[in-house]
Amino acid sequence: MTEGNFVDYVKIHAESGNGGKGSAHLHREKYVAKGGPDGGDGGRGGHVIIRGNENLWTLVSFKFKKHFRAGHGEHGGKQRSTGADGEDIYVDVPLGTVIKSTDSQETLFEITEHGQEKMLVEGGMGGRGNWHFKTSTNQTPRYAQPGIPGQEIDVTLELKVLADVGLVGFPNAGKSTLLSVITSAKPKIADYEFTTLKPNLGIVQHRDFQSFVMADIPGIIEGAAEGKGLGHYFLRHIERNATLLFLIPADSKDISKEYDILIDELRRYNPELLDKEKLVVISKSDMLDKELMDEMREELDKEFDDVPYMFISSVAQQGITELKDRLWAMLNDNKVLEK
């Protein structure tokens, strides 16, 4: 999937169908001069329904189609025949899509399961035919109900990436490189900041044919929670991740301070993010000799007394298997190995 095809925020307009009119027909046939009312009911208007589809990854299809209109119900006929219902419209979205009212920004519902269906706009009811209104004092009603008009709504679709592990770190921390090594994903990699402008997903193959999904989120900068850099554009994707992997390069000037900044940005955006399981990974550790790594461990043991950490090198393939094992244990609520 190319970066340009990753679309995670769109606005659409949806209209349900009008209900059909009830019929005011009076029964007529040979030898039956006054057969009484036999007008049928109108059919209901079509609904607009949002449906989850696990085969979709982005909202790119909505770049080209933003208006959805369901069919109108048909009018009632003679002999109490009911008009056909209007055609329902199904709008398929990827799992993890949040549907909000464009006007009020209120969250209407979320789609998280394949095949899950939620009514976006309900079709208008069909009108009742005149036979419903026949009474002892009104034997031949010559009126029927009109159908109820359909509704329309403007909604915003926001995709929050559904992944088991979210990669969190500053720009150029090596997140894309790690994703390319640990999965079969092919993200854009270059030696400058903000190489990644869209979230990338990859499937991590673990032991015994087991797997989990990892997401490379565009790099955080200080002030991201207030919209600096890529701002809320990427932070909302972290909300769906079960485990957060904080990637900090070994050549960072202050690993502890960098971690604190990342934590503070998540806290300011949504304090609930801090309740997720966390793992700190020191990348580019192939640049460290054993003596320097031991010194860093002494410092990190003091700084990260309540958060597990480990050293890896994506380029040198060091610690990758151990990283997979630790993440799998965290995702499956097993006891994580001691540091």
C-alpha cells in the first residue's frame, strides 16, 4: 500500500429513502359496484447501513465517492398490495472506524468487528393504505397516508488503526527499520525526520505459526498533543494498540528525558493511554560495546524501575527474537521475563 493510499479521515453525506405513499384505491370489478377500500401500504425507504469489512485497511475508497443515497419505497397498490421496500445501501468500512456527527463531533458508534452492522440513517416508513381507515361510519375512505420522508446526515469517518503493538518514538528513531526487519512490511526508510507520514502495518510471525500486528506510527515531537508536527493525525492511532513499544536510539543525548517527553505527550492527549502495557526498546545498540552497555544498564535500572526495557539492533539483527518473545508474552497476559 502506498502512502498516498492511506486515508484515515473523510467526511461523507448519507440520505435514506422516502417511504412510499399508501394507496387510496377503491375495489372495482364486474358485478361488484362498490367493493370498498383496498389500497395497499407503501414500502419503507431504504436504510443506509455501515458495515465492518476486515479486508479493508484504509478509507481510500471514500476519496472518490462521498455521497450515499438509498432507494425510495414504492407506492401501495390495489388489492391491498404493499409497495416494495427501497434498496438498502451498505457502506463498508475498515475495522477500527469511528463514526462521528460532522456538525456536533459527537461519536455515534464504532465498528470493530467483521460483519458488524450499524444503522446510519433509517429509511422513512411507508404510508398506510385507505383500507386501514375504514370504519362503521366511514365505509369508503378516499384518503391514505403519505410516506414519511427519508433523513440525511453528514458524518465524519475516522480510522484508528487496529494493531496489537504500536511503535512510539521521535522522528528518525528507527521505527520503520524495525518494522521492516520484524515483519514483511516495506515502509519508506531514509536518514531524515518524518520519513513516515502515514501509519504502516506489519504482521509479526512468531513461533508455532502465531502472529500479531505491529503499527509504525509517524514520529512524535514535543507539543504533538497540541497539534504540532503531525499532531492528532497520528496520536489517535495509538488508542487502539494493546501494547506500546517506545523506541529510543542508543545515541540519544538523554534516553530517560526522551521517554518522559513521549509519555507526557500521550498523557496530554489521552491519560488512558498510560494504562496500556509499555516496553522501552533501545535501538541501534550495535554502536555500543559491552562496557558502555553495562554502564547504560546501571542508569536505566534506576530510571525504568517500573517499565521493562531491552537493547536491540535492527540492522545487526540483535535481540529481535527476544523482542518478539517479550511482546508475545505481554499481549497474551503471560508473565514477562525479568530484565
